[in-house]
Amino acid sequence: MYRYDEFDHAFVSARVEQFRDQVQRRLSGELAEDAFKPLRLMNGVYLQLHAYMLRVAIPYGTLSSRQMRMLAHIARKYDRGYGHFTTRQNIQYNWPRLSDTPDILQELASVEMHALQTSGNCIRNVTADHFAGAAADEVADPRPYAEILRQWSSVHPEFSFLPRKFKIAVTGAERDRAAIQVHDIGLHLKKDENGKLGFAVYVGGGQGRTPLIAKKIRDFLPEEDLLSYTTAIMRVYNLHGRRDNKYKARIKILVHETGAEELARQVELEFANLKDTELKLPDADIQAIAAYFAPATLPNRTEGWGSLARWKKADPEFARWVHQNVQPHKHPDYGMVTISLKPIGGIPGDASHEQMDAVADIAEEYAFDEIRVSHEQNLILPHVALADLEPVYRALVAAGLATANAGLITDIIACPGLDYCALANARSIPVAQEISNRFGSPERQAEIGELKIKISGCINACGHHHVGHIGLLGVEKKGAELYQITLGGSGDEHTSIGEIIGRGFEPERVTDAVETIVDTYLGLRRDKSETFLEAYRRVGPQPFKDALYGGGAQAAA
């Protein structure tokens, strides 16, 4: 895990004191809100529907137990006892007082955390595969490269005032668990035919008002050219990205209007002038950063296999949890544990301060002091011995964190919606809770299998509804909330944007509509091995339209 150097400590501390002065001037009336707004946004402070909100950066989703305990402490002392983990692998506090935010940032700095670049038209928190460094299918750990990008992009003078916000994701496996094709830049770490590491480079993905899938503009970029090529992309975007219309300012619009081939040509021209400059990464620097992410020494724990078999046989609930929430590790005696933040009927992504403390304790004792945040709003223990799964499970049960639903229909992604967000048109949380309760039976979830529901309360798509197998978008129509349904989206290596299925549904009817969709799938799948997404791609939207609307003209509204 990366540790701050002297520059990091000095820089973050100076920013905290600078912001403390700005807050004091705002509270005294010396600074008007219009002047204060860009200053607070630079420090992750938003003004939401009811209160200020602080968004804290968790670079590439990696935390230590000490850092998680600090997040718990902040929730307990400065908020209402909980935090909300987001699809950007960050955490948000929804109720801090403005006067407390400098103290919160100072306490975060004491454990090498901050809120820089969690807002504004800059390069946001770089995200990565939440199983990085542990997954059996990984070519290489993508987090060292995410850290290199973080260091390069932090308050970069050339890229601090971009046409619009900018998001980068990195994955190191063929199975894309970082949704790189719906990012402004997506990087797929791979090896060429000679075993050399590099990246396939995707540009121009995004969701929101105009959802688009990124275009591959480089099949293989040597690792030493990462910063020079990324700089070339950013310069082309900074020069040509639209600043007259914020709805058309993202790089995805530039790629769409310019064409991927022409954009790639411009990037290559810029890259030719940069590739042999100081931006070229020396191997020594890459290795120095990679050393921070050296995998923990995992001792062989062969006794785990026999113990695990006995525990599963003795406890069906434990067996269900292992089956659903534990994935294979690159070391055969270990597993990767997903801690679901989606209890049946709960608020997706929320964790109480007690739960955060419990996760910190578990990670420290059983998981080599490492925790991850996934873009699916769950927590991950990446290195847990099979021999320790039973005590880990018991500790999670005691904390209310042992819901066995990772990847199932109740593992719902949802934004805060109209309960918190000033931009939202509709509520996301109550809809997620109702769907979760309707499908909460373990037997029913097992029958349905893998199915990802994602809910956004407005067109900005913070709930990633465009890439949900079932996506729900809350809109406003004649002063009332309405939910538009999309089907067939996916954020993996076979990315697809969901298709709008027909007219929207009122809040009281949306869960019934989801149930109709699920029942239609169960009736048409070939067998239990065919997932919802596979079945949808095979048969298309018409059977679902017919089931929801009775066919024909009604679905076109």
C-alpha cells in the first residue's frame, strides 16, 4: 500500500490550512457563496439538498485498517454515524457541518487521506479492479500504475481546469471488474508476445446524458509511455473539448464528433513530441512504486481445505455465504471475500461507524490489514485464508455484514437520489429497498442467479444504470417521479449500454415491473445456467416489452 512521502505530507497539510482560512472567511461573511463554491469543491465539499456533503478520496479503492478506523471516527464524531461508499470507490459523509470540515480534513491527513480532486473539472480519483493483487486471472497488479497516475495528476497545473471532469480506470485482468469502457480513459494492463507489460488504451466512454462506450485507440502502449501518452490525450482534449456547453464537454463527445480514428491521429502526433521527454517512466521508478504494492507473504494454510468442507456441511448459511461472497485467490489456500453493504431492505453502500470499526478489526486480524472498496459499493477483504473463513464469517454476522448476495438481484447499486442530492429528480434509496425486500429470499435469489440492478436518481447516472442488466433511471414528469427501465447493459469486458424498454413506471409500480421482467426471464431461459444477460442478448427486448406493456404501440410511449 502506498505511503506518503515528505512532499505528500507537506502538500496535504498546507491545503488543509488554506481551506481552514477559506471556511473561516465564508462563515464570517467575508466570502460570498459564489466565490466560496469553487474553493470548497476543490476540497471535496458539496452543498447538497439538505446539508453539506464531504467526499473523501480512496485512491484505487485501497484502505488499511488504520484508515478505515479513521473513517469510522469521522462518521461518529462529525456526521450521523455512517458513511456512504460510492461507485467511484470513495466515501461520502452527508451531514458534516461546514465549520467542521477543516478539522475532518486534518484528521484524514493524519492517516494519509484527503479529499482533493473528488470534485471539479479535473482528473478525479483513479479507480481499479477491487481484486487487484489477488485475483487468479490477473496479468499484473494495476494499482502501481493507478498510483503513478494519481501522483502525476494531483493538482497538475495544465489539467486542473479541464472542459469537464475526467475519470480514469485501470484493470489488470481479462475479466474487466473496473468498467474501463465507460470511463474517459480506460487502461487494460496486458502483456505482448514477448511478455512485456503495457496497456490497451480506451478513450471516450461515459454514462450520463449521452452514454457511450469507449473506443480503443491503442492496442498496446508500453508501460514506460503511460504518462506521455496520457498527457497527449489530455492535451488534445483540453485544446478541443467544448467549453460552451457543459452537456457536450466530456471527451466522449469529442471522440464521437471527431471520430476515434482522427482523435487517435491527433493523440499520436502529440505523443511523438512527448515520448522521449522527462515523462517517460524509468523502470526504476515503476519498480519503486510497485514495491509499495508487493503482495503480502501468504503462508501455506492447507488445513483450510478440510476445515472449510466441515464448516460448510455443518452450516448451510455459511456455505451459502462462501459460495456467493468468496472468490478464488491466486494462492489456492486463500480467498477474496466480498463484504456486502446491501443488507436486505437496507441502503446500498451505507456502513455505520460500528461496522467500519468491525471491518477494520477483521482485516487486521485475518486479512493482512488490507481492505478494498469496490465500484459496486461493497467492501473487499482481498487476502483471507480458507482456514479463517469461518471466524471471519462469524465476525461479519455479529456486525450485520454477512449478507450472502454478492452479484445477485439484491446486490443493488444506487445513488443517494432525491433523499440527499440537489441534482436528483427522483428517489433511488426507497426503490432499492423495496426491490431488495421483494427479492430477499435466499432461495429466490439463488433461482434467479446473477443479475445486476443499478438505479440512478437523475440523468447524471451516478448509479451506473446504463450498464445495469436492469437499469432504473428516476425522472420527473409533470411534477411526479417516474422510473425509466433499461435492459441489457453491462460494464464488463463485453460492455453494452442498456436499451430503453418503454414508457416509465410510477414509484408504486416499479418493483412490480422488475418482478415481471424477472419472471419473463425465468420463463424463457434455456436452463438454470443461462444468466439474465445471456438470455436477454439471445432473445432481445420484445418478450420483455410484451410482458410489461402487452405489446405493440403501448411500449413506444
